[in-house]
Amino acid sequence: MRLLLVEDDDHVAAALSAVLARHGFDVVHARSGEEALQALLPAETPPFGVVLLDLGLPDQDGYEVCGKIRKRGSIPVIMVTARSDVRSRIHGLNLGADDYVVKPYDTGELIARIHAVIRRPTPGGAAASGDSELRLGSVHIELPTRQVSVAGSVVQLTRKEFDLLALLAQRPGVVFRREQIISEVWRTSWEGTGRTLEVHVASLRSKLHMPALIETVRGVGYRLVAPAA
């Protein structure tokens, strides 16, 4: 997934970009508000999945940039700033920011917050028909009834198989780290559970008769590749 990092400090940006890259993000660095807005203009390149926005920019206040981004669309925006007072947080969220992270921060927490906002269904995305169901090509996932069908035929899944599929399907194309999947689906740590995850992925591919549906991202984790309708 492409991520736009708006940060005027090159040293901070370089260090954070390296961490984000290790977690599967394709980072584009913008050093000013105007550079960020230009980067978000429609182009032939894949769109950005999330924006990390510093508020202390050299040309305009980050709040102003956030407001302009929000007028253009619903791309998730996480404000990253040293302004820790409650009034600043409320102001940022009222402008349309999806989250607000205060410096200095733990990079693990930041990564978790990024994954949290990009998993939220967006207008026109996988959950466009409502939060209760996900449609991805011929795959139909009903969250309340925990029922999955492919081209109209119901597929019987175990509880963990359904949880795994639903997690990946909420953000097709987004790489989910193995550790994150284990934490959210199995509610435990990575140690000793890696083989279990691999088995469940293989089982899903087999039961859905779609071996290419869940793609392995070597050294990182898995992502769901939305099938054609």
C-alpha cells in the first residue's frame, strides 16, 4: 500500500520511512503542505491508502492541510505531532483526521494505528453495501451471520477461517503482518502460532477454490487480492 508521509524533518522522515517499508508500505515523502496536496492529485499511479500528517509544516499549518485533504475525499489521515493538549486533538479530529498520535511515539503503536484506520470500510470500498457485508467480486461475506458464499454457493468455514477471511477482506490489497493477524484472530502472540496461520490460509484457498485470493507477501504477511466480479 502507498503511504504519504508529510514531514519537514528529513532525518525523522528517513527513519520512519525505513520502519514503514519493513511493514510493507510504499512510502512517498512530502516536505510541505503544498507538496503533499500535489502528491494527492489524481494520477495514473495507485492512490494512497493513508496519510501521516505532521502539523508543524514550513508553508502552512497541518490543520489547514488536513481540511483540504478531507474536502477532496475520504483517504484516512493520521496527524502526528508534538501538540499533546486536548484542545489540539479535538480540533484535529473535528477537521476530519481519523487519528491523532503524539510525539514521541512508539513505532509499534503507530503501525497498529495505521492498520486500524485503513481497515475501516470506506465509501465505494469492499463494504460499500453496508458494514454488515463485504462483496469482493464473486465472494460475498455476511458478517452478522458469518456466512461466506462464492458465486452464490455457500462455503462452510471454521470460526477462525471466517475471522481470518473477514479481517483480510475489510481492506483488499493491504498487507497484514503475520504478528498482527495472529494477535487479532487468535488473540495471542506470534510465538508458536505461525504454522497455524499458514494452515488456515491454505485451507481458505482450498475451500474457496481460489488459490490466488490470499497472496503471501514474503517476510511480511498476507493480503487479499480482490477477484473480478
